[in-house]
Amino acid sequence: MALNRLALIRYRTIDKCLRNRSRRWTLDDLVEACSEMLYEYEGTDRPVSRRTIQYDLQMMRSDKLGYEAPIVVEQRKYYTYADPDYGILQGPLSTADLEQLGEAVAVLKQFQGFGHLQELGGLVQKLEDKVSAADSQQPIGIMLESNEGLRGLEYLEELYRAVRQQRVVRLTYQSFKAKQPSLVVVNPLLLREFNNRWFLLATKERETRILSFALDRIQGVTFPDLPFYPLPNFDPEAYYKNVVGVTVNAHRITKIRLSLDAKNAPYVLTKPLHPSQEIEEEHENGSVVVSIRVIPNFELERLLLGFGPGLCVLSPKRIQDRMKLLLKAALARYDKMTDAASRLE
């Protein structure tokens, strides 16, 4: 049976409450606890209804979710577990459950470095303990790219909640160009990950211009008691539809034609540079000509330069000239370093 995220948050909250036997839990107490947790994680300020929690309790008691929770009502008022050692994660697991959880744990473990999944990290650890206890010989079968040394990840959780709750943020921020950090007050709109780095998109006070702040350049985060000014009609998918990466500048959407040699063509054909990519020519020697329609930016330049001599910009001329300039500058730097090394020998 498929579960949505909100239901899972409620089940975990109810379970946490009923395992806390230091106090008694009425139905209204459970409603309040679930409402607070949903607001904290989802920014949902609509209170959970009594009927929803009653249905949740019924579902947890049943075998539909595999919980079969021994929930009882004492004095016709207080909810608790008949078994004080019970928890929804304490039940026995079948062999099939262990196999599926083992695969899930292998994936989830690689996201534990992100603060907004910190709560999930505890759940993953519990699942891993169960899986390991049953079978400690499972080899690693999947590995995702990660950067555990990346600075700024400690702010990810609170910034995520600020976005969801539409809460003003004061950043202590120092860009690579700035000599000193400065304070900036922003309305957070979105967290964006690109090339294993995280960025916060935001606007300043009543402004509509969208700015991006790299999390690894943030030195501090506070939450001033100031009004939040939302950006009307902001659509993240539409905003990033025509770009590669994070930077959205004032340039127009441009059709860029690219020639790729036979060695690099398969990489671009199987993993397009952008969703707008189209094949314009395919040659017998394996080389291809493709086109993309994007807003040129810094990230696109780095992507194209990464193909080295395997890629050539055919048009427009201004982008072709820009790539030539960058490649000539790179060659000049190599020549300079080579000459300096020769003089030291």
C-alpha cells in the first residue's frame, strides 16, 4: 500500500508520542503533536483533524501497513501501547523486507550529509542496524556522487524550512570576490543543487530580481522578525527551463550548434547537454552536429570546455569567439607555466 509523505510523518509522530510513557496522550494531544510536526517539516499550517488521527490509529492497528500496533485506550481517554517495548520500527522483518531495505539503506545513507534529512538519518541508522543484524555480507551495489567536505551543508536544513515556511533569512555571506563578509536580508525562494554544490535562490526585501547564494560561502544564518515578501508567480521549473546550471542572466535564449567528434558523440547522444538538444547531422565517421536552445551562462561555458578538442561551437559566432578566447587563454597559461618550469631546471 502506497503511503504519502504527510501520512508517514503522522505515523512516526504518533509512534514517538505513544512510546513516550512519561505522559498520557489524548486524541487532542496527538492531533496537536502531528499538526506541529507537519508545520515544522512541511510548512503546513492547517491543523490535522481528529478524524484523520483516528483513521491513522486504525491503520496502525491493522496489518495493512505491517505495523499491527498494540494501541489501546485507557480510561476511555488516553492512548498508549499495550506493549511498552513496541515501536513501528521494532517489528520482525521478512527476508524480502530485509532485501528491499538493504537496497534502500544503500541509497539513503549517501544523503545523510544533508541537514534537512537529519531526521531521516536516524531512521536509516535503525534500518541499517536491522539489516546488518540479519545479513552482514551484503556487498555495496550502488554509489552516488557526494562531497562530504563541502562547506555550508549545516545550513541546509534551516534554509529548507525557511523556504517552506516563507520566513525571512539574514545571511552572513562572503562571495569569492568580496574581501570581507557582509549581512544580507533575503526572502528565500528555492534550494538548488548543481554539480554537487547547493545554492539558495532569494530576493532582497521588496525587490523582484532573483539572486543566488552558494551555501559554501555562507558563514552564518539568523531569522529576523521581518515580513516575508513572496515573489508572485515564481515557477522554479519555468525559471530554469532554458539554462544549464544555476545562473539565469539577462541574455536571450540562443540556438547553439555544436560539432562533436566520434569519440565524444555517444556521451552527448545518451546524456543530452540540455532537454532542448536536437540532432541536426549524423556522419558516417561517427561525428554529429547537435543544437541546444539555452540562455548562455558561466556553467554552460565550463560544460562545453570540458569536452576539450572533442567539441567545437559552430554558431553563433559570438559564442564561438568566446570559446576561442577561453581556449587561447588556457593555452597561454600552459605556455607560461612551462616556460617558468624550464627556467627552474
